[in-house]
Amino acid sequence: MIKTALITGASGGIGLELARIHASKGDNLVLVARSGDKLEEVKTELESKYKIIVCNIIKDLSVKDSAAEVFNEVKNRNIEVDYLINNAGFGDYGLFENTRWEKQKGMIDLNITALAHLTWLFIPGMKSRGGGKILNVASLASFQAGPSMSVYFATKAFVLSLSEALSNELIDKGITVTALCPGSTVSKFHEIALGDPALVKDRKMQSAEEVALTGYNAMMKGKTLAIPGFKNKLMVFTTRFLPRAFVVRMIRRIQEKKNYFKP
């Protein structure tokens, strides 16, 4: 039986690579993003290469009620979603008091509200069909507070906490929930957050393809947590044994060394 994956933020980066992986497995796709032109390119690529069906939904999920609009469009097209992948999100750099509130609010609306709402909307259908899989893209930032990216780190902590709780709540319903927690990844994330891609051109980062494959494999196995890369796993393990105040100071020093923000 052909399955369907709904992927948010599917026009580039990890979301695009997840779409390619699912398409290569023969899954139909519902792709959600703000950029209609990019989604159309992805649709053409994947339908031509894999002979699947791709449904594009152009939507800014940071806008109020957008999650419900996506759900209703899927419902009206009689599409049953087997895999829900909440990938859309963005970050921002700078001391909290110096940031624009509109951008911080948009981050909360997208990274938290839209993700939680979509998950809440699609769980009943999965439950009625006897199963489903949910992949929420969190971050290494989920595991500690982050000066200079305070709201972003907080939103990803929410994603991890929600995913772990739902994994437990739904364990006997045939629904698995996986939190994917990548470190720095080659994508448009830093360019959008910093406004200057040159600031990260020399950094060593995992590829979006590598991260997506880790997330896909973990989701298919029903794992609750997926951390791509040995160094990232080691960092998460090590920081559990350090005082939280020390870790926060360490994160701030790391951010300052990157020249991402100035006190």
C-alpha cells in the first residue's frame, strides 16, 4: 500500500532531503512551504524521477490558523497522512533585548505553535487508522539554554519535550514520535538567521542529506530521539554531567567566538 508523507519546510535543506528520501521509497508527498516556485521545482523533480504524486501547499505556517488551513486542505483532498514531518522552523541571533519582537514572535509561532497544532490535528486520523509516524525536527539546542539565541533554543527545547511526552502517550496507539536533534547543518538556516552567509562559509557542518537520512531511519524504527553524528551525541552525553550554569556560559563563549553577535 502506498503511503503519504506530509513535510513542512520542504523547499530546501533537511525538508527537501526528507522529501527525496520518501519519494525514493515510493511514498506520495504533501509538501508545505512559503515558496511556490521552489515547491514546483521539487514537485517536477520528484514526480518525474520516482513516478509518485506530489501535492504542494503554499503556506506560511507562522501565520495564525495556517496549520488548520493545511489540515483542512489535506482533508478536502481526501489524503491520509501516514508520516507527519514537522521540519519548518528558523532562528535568530542577537541579545534578546536587541532583537525585533516581530521576528521572535514569528519564530515562536512557527517553531512551536504550528508544529504542536499540526501534530494535534493529525494524531486522531492516525489513531483511527491504527498507526502512523511523526518526526519533529528539534536541535542540539534542545538540550541547553542559548545566550544570543535565547528564543530559538527555548523553542527547540519545547519540541524535544513535547516529542518525548507524546512518544510515551501514544506508545500503545501504534503511533511513534521521533525528535531529530541535528547540530549545525548545511542549509539556508544560518543565512536567514544571520543575514550574511559569509559568516558560516568556513564552518564544518553536516550535510542536510546526512541529517535527513538519520531522521528518516530513526522515525521508521520508532526511536524517540535521533542525534546525527558521534560528536553531537558525545556533547549531549557530556553536558548532562556538567552544572547548567557552566554549560550556559560555555554556549555564550562559543557564540561570541563565531562572531555571530557582539555584547
